[in-house]
Amino acid sequence: MTLAPNVIISSDSFDPRRTDTSVLCLEVGRDRFRMMVQNKRGQGLYLEDYTFPTLLIDRPLTGILPDIFQDHHVLSAGPWQEICIGVNSPSFTLVPSTLYRKEYASSYLALMRGGALPPHEFAQAYVHKGEGFLSVFNMEHPLANYFSEMYPLQPITFVHQTSALIQATADLNRYALTPDNVYLYFEDEFVTIIVRRNNLMNYCNRFGYKNSQDLAYYILYVFNEISLTADAVNVVLYGEITPFAEAYAELSQFLPNLTFGQIPPGLSLMPEFGDLPSHRYLSLYGLGLMGERAKE
């Protein structure tokens, strides 16, 4: 089966032969794959978004990705200056840097998921230096091996999707006009909630929900747990939500300061991206803020 992207954006200035000065950002999950290319100035040049058909969702990712990668004029190019891969896997946890021990990485995940990782998975960690903690998440050995074989001897950084969101909201929060800000990222029947207070991350978790009433309950529960007042905090929406969504209508009853988010200030996009909703691809944009080039 040949998979075609739902969205494809390509700048006139994009040249797939200049990979040596470009960063490749990939986001992969059970039911989707996204990619973006940035040039040496950190500008987004190229984007594709794939959603896997229902009949493929139960297949391993290593059985689906070759249908996209094979003969793809961008994905098969290289070598790249850098490759950053965001993995939307089921399990993640954040561990303070002062408490983290590499030999216990799998145990941190086992504790939060209630059981040991299966043999085909392992614990991967990413250091959020500016935040003071590490993100620990589960990865599949076959998936890690697939990307290593696709891009041999190239600099690859694996992170969890929430790490990309943490990075993106840190960039957004530096320019926020209010001290307390809540960022909600929607994808399918999940919402990731990130709370930043006085430029420090105060809370991060992801919830699954079946209807908008459950969604409102979880969000208000978080507000109560960390002593946030709904009418005194700015709530910014990202991901798969629109002003016409049932979820938006439900949340607007309880959260008077709802706004749709903008592109992180640390990332710039070429004019061809202008028709994309600014709030749509925050996790993909966050990957573009995580690489070594972005830290220069």
C-alpha cells in the first residue's frame, strides 16, 4: 500500500540536495507520521503529515514506515546535519535531574505503568537541561534500529512527543504576558496538559478522554490540584481542535480565557506555510527547537 500525505507544504527555496546544512524533524506514532525540514537558519522549509488507515494501525511501525520512506525524495536524502525524532509512545515520566540514575530508567517506567517493559522495548531518556529534569519514555528496539539503519552514522536524537511540547511551551512562555499559563495539546482522544507558572514548568501529563465532559473534568481536576483559578489563568489551545469543536464549546463554559496558540517565536516558517493554522503542529515545531543547532 502506498501512503500519501494529507498535508504537504514545500517552500520554493527548499533544495533536498542541501541536507548537510538542514535538520530533519520526524514525529512518529501508532496512527500517524509527520516530518519537517529546517534550513541552517532554523526556517521551516518542508512539511508532510500522514495519517495511517485503520487497517494499518495494528501493524508494527516498522511494517508501515517503509511504504513512506521508500523512494521518498526527502526522507531518502542525506546525510543530514541533524535528525530529531519525536516518538509518541504510550509511557513517559519526568524525573528530577538530582534523582535520576541511568541504571534505574526502566524501573521508573515500570513504576508508572504498573509492570515491567516487554522484551522488545527499552527505556530512553532525554535531558531537559533548562528545566532540571529528564524525560524517560518507552521505545521499541525495532523502531530504533529502523531509523539507525535508515540514517547510519548520522546524529539522531530521540525524544518523547511531550518533550517537544515542553520545549515549545518554554519558548512560548518566554514571551507570555501573564505569569500563569496553561497549554492544552489535543490529538485524537488525548489531551496533554502543560502548566507553566513564573516561567517554570509546574505540571505535565496526558489524559485520554471519550467525550467533552470527561475532558472538562480532567482539566478542572488539574486546576484544583495545583490551585489554579480558571478565570485568572490564560489557557492556550494547540493541536486537533477548532473553534467549532464540541470540546471547545464545552471548555469555554468553564475557562473564560481560551485562546488559540501561535507558532513558537524561536521558529520561523517560510511564507508557503501561511495557510496552515498556527496552532496545529506544536509538537512538530517543538522538535525544531530541540536540536544542537537550535542551541547555538
